[in-house]
Amino acid sequence: MEKVNLRPASEASPATLLRRVHLDLSGLPPSPREQRQYENETAPDAYDRVVDRLLASPHFGERWARWWLDVARYADSSGYSSDEPRSLWPWRDWVIHAFNVDQPYDAFVTEQLAGDLLPNPSIDQRVATGFHRNTQINQEGGIDKEQFRIESVLDRVNTTGTVFLGLTIGCAQCHDHKFDPLSQREYFQFYAFFNQQDEPGLEVPGLIPPAAELKVRRKLAETEWDQGWTNVSPMVSAWVASLTPPALQALPPEVRTAIATEPKQQSRLQRRRLAAAAGIDDPSFRQREQRLSDLENHRNLSAPTLVLVESPSPRTNVIFIKGDFTRPGPVVSAAVPAILPRLTHRHQDKSPDRLDLARWLVTPVNPLTARVLVNRVWQQLFGRGLVETENDFGSQGSPPTHPELLDWLASTFRSGGPSSPPWRFKALLRLIVTSATYQTSEKPG
């Protein structure tokens, strides 16, 4: 600014600054009480304390997860014409939690790309791979399943390139990239990292599904119970017929009422009471009664989600001539573009896998991952990135308006500082929102 004879704008008013930082860090405006308290503050660290409070708020994870879900193309339905609902919200909740606990960004990236390949992966690390299950899924009849599996793999390749590297590598699917040094061969070498997975579901224990999902599950459990009742009702009838008058009088009143009710008029609750009183020992009828009871009492619940796992049957990786999967070309192996730093992997006698790729993305020699992330955060806070084309750091993208600032922020984020470890998202945000630049008025000085 001094070089071009510009003066900084004046500092924003307390009301404006408080509203700005609230919306940016929590997604919610300050309450009238919080507004009054802040405007009456005289302590020099008042603003810093507001920032720390917002970074610790559970709404912080919700606000920044919303941004990441957009980047990751999150949806609660599968797309295409049928657009069936799907359960990916456990991954969404994993993202919210990761932001709230300030998971290091290198681990955040690694677990989403390859959590299943980590040693003894936890349920959470497997859930994290839902990042690449956000592709559209075609479940219509008569489709070519291999075609749409490949469509999902292509989506993963293009999304990985855009989200983490800021490169439009998808332009090289059908031919060599017209502007950046990316060949079609290199595209399908990158494709090979994502062509070796299967797409199963995973039951995540201990999660209470949304009310709508619970309603569907309970309805299904009730239907299954009713089907089981047809098999055990003769046993119940035989037990009722065997009751002596004293034994009948000793039963609880609600059971006697159920016995006195015509069988066709008995409610499901009455039948359940009869089955319990009769001590029906049918194993199948017992997975059914327990399942219905668990749903009613929110016990032993789990939630389904979508994950990635390595396929036990390796697939051959080839170049698709003109991008057409029906026209296989030369065989290729997994590798990263030559223009980028060299990838090293764990097993020199095998091809690199997704875990090698994930670790390469956050290695200190990779110049793009930290820069792309820092730029996206700057865009969220200021409305425009230091690189305006946030998804294109290639030759056709906009050059950074402040390259030294972008370099410094990326280096600080990746390496950490005196008061923060490496790759800490909250430290990056604290650094920016406590700067004089962030706190200036929107009006020219």
C-alpha cells in the first residue's frame, strides 16, 4: 500500500466487527445481549476473547463443515432421474466433529482419502472415506453398472485434483490438457489410484438416526414382527388353552385383557404381551422382538453410511481412447503428474495406493495443498481469494494478487508457529481474523 501511496481503511465499528466475526466463525449473528456487552467493553483483549469463544463454539464446526460439504459435493440423495435418498450424514457429522476438535488438516485429508488403509482403522476413519462416496449413484434398471462405476471413479479423480491441488486435471480425460503440462496418460495414471476400490455400506454403532429414518426402520420392524407372529400364534393359543383358572388369575391385568380379546381384534401391543407371557422360545421371533424393542427405546442403534474399501480383485488400469471407457488403450500404473513433486510410497515392490497419494498431498515438498486451502479460507472470509480462480491454479487461472502473502500464510499453516502445531485450521483462522486487514472498515479510508 505504501508503494502505491494508499492509506489503510479505518477500523470497523465495534458493532460491524462483532457481527462480521460472528457470521464468519459461527455462521450466526451475535445476540442483542452480546452486542451490548461488546460495545461496552474497554479491555484491550475483548476482541481476542470473542474470537476464542467463537472458535470453541459447537456452531464453528457446523459453519465450516457447510463450506467443506459444498467442496465435497455432499448430497442426501443419489442424483440421476430416480434421485433415491441415501445415508451419508454420518460422514457429514464426522466433518463437523473434525472441525470442532481442530483435527490437523493433514490427518483430515488423509482419513477422507484413505482412512480405510491406515493401520487398524477405527470406525471413524472408515466413515471419513465417505468423502469420495458423494458421487452420484445410478440405481435405475437396465443400466450398465460398469459405466456408472467408472463415472464415479472419474468424478473422484477430478474432485481430488480440484479440491486439494487446485488443478483442472479433468480437462485431460479425453486428450492432453490444452494449457497445463498434464497429459492424458498422466490423467489415467492418477485415475489408477481410485480404480481399485469397492463401494460398500457400513453400519456405524451408537448413532441415533434422524426421526424420518427411525420411522421407516420401525415400520419395517413392525412388518417383520407381524410376519413372525403368524408362526408363533399357534404356540400362544396352545399356551392360553393350557392355563388353569388360578394361573389365569395370577397373570397381570393387561395380559388377561389380551386373552379376553378376539384374536383378530388384538393389537400388536397385546400380542407382544401374550408372546412375552407365554415365554415363546423361537429364535427368529425373539431377532425380531428385540429389534422392535430396541427401536422403540433407542437401544443398540446404528446408522448406515457409505464408505470406500480396497477391492480384493485388482483391476487393470488403461487409458480410455478419447475418454471412452469402451475403447481401452495402453495399460498404465498409478502415478502423479511429472510437473508435481515426486511421490514416494511404502512398498517399493507394489504400485502406490490411495494412502500413498493422501500422504503425498500433505508432504512438505508439495507446494499446492496448503496454498489451495489457505486461498479457499481467504475467499470465505473476504469474498474473493488471493487467487480469484480458487479451483484453477494452472496457467489459465488468475495469478495471486498478493503472492508473498499467499506464500507466507501457506507456509505458516503447514509448518505451524510458536503457539500452534502444524496444519491447524483454527490457528489459521485466528491469525487472519485478528489481523488489522480483517478488522478494517468496508468503507474506503
